[in-house]
Amino acid sequence: MKRIALPLLPLLFAMSAAQADPEVQRFYGYAYDLASGKYLYTEVYHEEIEQGRWTGGHTSYYDADGKRLGEKTLSFASDPYVPLYTLSLPGVGYAEGISKVGPDGVEMFKESRESGRQIGTVPKLQEMAADSGFHSYLYQHMPELVAGKTLKFQFAVAGQLESYSFRARKTGDTQFEGKPAIQIKVDPDSLLRYLVDPLILTYDPQSRRLLEYRGISNVINPATGRPYNARIAYYSKPPDDAPKNLPPLD
């Protein structure tokens, strides 16, 4: 089955539009194998918020034993939903990102030991997101999603050097850590949905905070050379099965 990697950098969207001073949010993501439930890795986030807007940040990835797997940096300086970013996973010899966003298009790259460096450009459309920018897009349109509206947008995927039509919609109510939450399904708005697994995201509908993500990861399994299919939870406290030596948030 063909998989389109949707690299994940989820912001715990607890932002106030009234903020005036820059703020840094630091938190963990706890990643588990979606099928077996085995603990896979830890995400360490350093997110920059200014006047209620996510402007950029940095994420580091560590395996269950505390070994650093890679990192990602990103900036929304060019577009609120299409970030400039670089994901680097040196252990598996892979990198990807978006190097330019402008009226002439979105320039992307990917690099691997097998294929070397490749670049591609796709048209820049009005309703468009890329990488973690689709979280900003969902955040902005959360009232519409809660009301039952289906959102349609173009998703630029650096790992494929291509863009695709996607859709997002609320699929039901649930709970997370004993509190009400909603589930949102994101999948291709085309026949590609029969080849690509959907993303299932759990949000707090009031704060618009991302609580859990289920789907393809941006961290590659070195045993298979393919991205993990993961459940990534953003618990308020470290779970019992998380590594005891979690990397510092500073």
C-alpha cells in the first residue's frame, strides 16, 4: 500500500489571541506503535508563539533508550500554513523539507542515501497547507469542523515532491484523560484515499489543543526503511511506560 508521509509537528494549541509578548511552549509527545502499542520514541517540542500565532520552532526525536534520532526546525515566516522546514534523520540517512514559499510555488526537497538529493516545485494555492501547517489550518477552522463542515485543502508533501487534495471532517465525540474531546479524520479527497491510510486526530474543541495523533509518522523505522505507523499522545503527565530518562525540555 502506498503511503504519503504527513510529517508531524503538532502544537499544543493553547494560544491566546490577546498575547502581546513572544512565548515559548515546551512539551513532550509520546509515540507508540499503532498496531502493537509498543513505546517507540519521544518527541521534544520547543514552539514559538507570538501574538497568538505559531511562528516557528524546533523538535527533537529520541528513541526509547534516549538515543537522539533526528530533529526538525520550521518557520511560518512565509506563510501561516506552509512552513519553511527541514527534517533531518541522520541515522537512516534521510532529510526533507520546504526551502521556499512564494507566488511562484512551493519548492521542496528530499534526500536519501539511495537517491541523493531531489527537488520539486508545486503551485502555491490559496487553500493550502504543508507539514505541520495543517494543524494551524485545522486550528483556524476548528469552529467549522465542530459544526460539521468538511474542509478541503491542498496538501504539499515534501516526501513525495508533490501536492494532493485532502479533506478534514469531524467524525465523532470521544474523551481524552477523562475530558470531552472530538475526533477529526484527515484523508485524501480523491481515489487516493483507497491507497493511503487516514489520519485520526483528537482535539479539545474548546482550547483547540491537539491531544492525540494516529497515522503515519515522520520518524523512519531503521529496520524497514519506512515511516512508523504511530499513535502519538500529548498527555499532561508522562505515562507510566514512558522512558524514565526523558530528555530535558530546555
